[in-house]
Amino acid sequence: MINDPAQPAILTGMVLNGAHGIYDVHTDDGILRCTLRGKLKKAFAQAKSSKSIPAKGRSTPPRMIGSTAQRAEKIEKRDSSENPLPTRLSVGDYVKIRRLDDATGLIEEILPRQSELSRQDAGSNARKVIKQTLLANLDQVVMVFATAQPDPHFGLLDRYLAICESAQLSTLICINKADLPHDERVEDEAAIYSNIGYRIIWTSTQLNQGIDELRESLKNHTTLFTGPSGVGKSSLVNAIEPGMAIQTGLVSDSTGKGRHTTRGSQLYPLSGGGWLADSAGIRALAAWDIAPEELAACFVEFRPHLGKCFYSDCAHLDEEGCAIIKAVDEQLIDPRRHRSYVRIYEGEER
């Protein structure tokens, strides 16, 4: 069948940002300013008024290599029953759009998500739970901490790693400012994470240490690059992609809580392939809550021992017959990590 040249072209694209019903969508033909088709607006309005349960993270998506259309096609071919259609459009969503002219388009369809970083809306209550998706189709989080200035807070890192495990997102730990004098405890703590399977990259923009390795790790991924204020995220981003952090306001270390020039999320292209995500960053992760009964599975070294406790409802705090406690005693689980688990379980690590 020959396509009618009089009909507007249908393209696939990825949502880069959006506000007030207007979205910038990246396609292989360029970026188009798009709005939602009427039926999608209606469907979203109906979904918003109904009860929505926060979704669990789905299987980690494969590295998406190729054009925007090729990446979208891979998503479209996956089983949509496992990845239901979104009820709200978010940054990172793959969409089909009808091109209207050189600069604008109409979003006709949203493809199933492979992953998402989401949280319960602040205005939600027990009877009506509404999910807010911060980023869709995210496949990697880079957690940046410093060796010193400021000293690393490993209990906080444990919480954020648990959050990423809950969302089934691949996580890379970047320990920056490796050139600064630092306590040997930092090396010891890093070894704990390395021993349980997390990849660690030591970086220094002063020495150009680890920059090439970090840049290669971002290639062809959609990555949330985040960490506490003062750890040198801006310098790292500019070393990876010169000028990006300054031009975009991607990250900021100017205040204790960080500053963001965009109110919502935003994706920025990397020249070597892949995307960096700007969002509320570390504050977005801080708002995430994990159900207590699911927390233990978010500590990767706990998993081989789960289901072996004497009591089926064991919370793994200090109960008799707890397989996790036994593993700590046998030095199979680091005691410091278990203490982090207890603090998070009891709501202390925020």
C-alpha cells in the first residue's frame, strides 16, 4: 500500500519535557512541539478521577541503542499486558505523533512503559491513591557522593539504593573528589558496596580520573544523575559533556537543598548517545516510601536469606530465629548495612 502524501506523517518520539498540556517530543526528524489528541485528554481525565494504585518497578529495560524510532519499536513489541498503558503522560514516555507542520504535532498514542520512577502524590489519601510519575523509561541512576567536603553519608546512600532496587533500576555509585584527602573509612565503605555487586567509579575532575569511564557508562542509557549538594555534580556533568550543566541548569550545588531551573523533569541529549535526566533529583528520591514488608528485598545481600526465618512475618530487626540476623552474626551481611535497614524500616533514615 502506498502512503498518501496528503496525509500527515506518523512519527515515533520521546517526550523531553512538558507543561500545561504542551510537550516537546524528540523524533528522528527533530523536536516537535506537541499537544494531546482529544481522546487522550479525555482518557487521562477519566483516569485521574478514578483510583490508581502505585505500580511496582518493572523488569529493567535493555540498553536502548539506535534511533528514537528504533527504540520505540522495541518497546512497542514487548508484551503490553505486563506494561499497561500510562494514565498520564510523563517525561521519557515514547509516543506516536501525527506531524502537523515543520514545528508541531499531535500526540496520538502513548506506548507502554518499561520502567518508571514514581511516588504517591502529596494530596493522596487512603481512599484515593494517585501516582505521580517523575520519569518514564529510566534505566539507570548514578548516585554521586564525595570522598570529603562534604563527608559521605552512607546511610543516605543505603536508602537511595533501596529505592532504586524497589523500582528495579540499575544503579551506579560515583564517588567524586577522589583527589581530596579523606578518611580510610570511605575506602572501607566503598568495598562493602562493591562486594555486594554494585559498580563503583572513583572520579576527580581535577585529575581527570574516571571521567572517560563514567562517560562510557552513560552512553545509550537514560540516566538520572543525582546526589546531595556539594558533591560536585555540576563539575562532573561539564567534564562529561562540556557546558551542559551551565547551559541547562541540570544540577546545582549552590544551596543546601539544591536549585533547579526547571519545575518539572527534563531530558538532555548526550553527544555520545543517551540522555541525562533533570528532575527534583535527590529530593524526588527522598519523597519515595517503600512498604515495610518489601524493604528487606531491596537490600540485595538480604535476598539469599529471605524466607528462611522461623517466623513468616519476621521484620528482620532483632527477632529470634531471624535468618538475616544469623547472616549478620556469621559476617555474611555487613552489620552497618543491617543497621541502615533498621533505621529505614523504623522511619529514621530520611
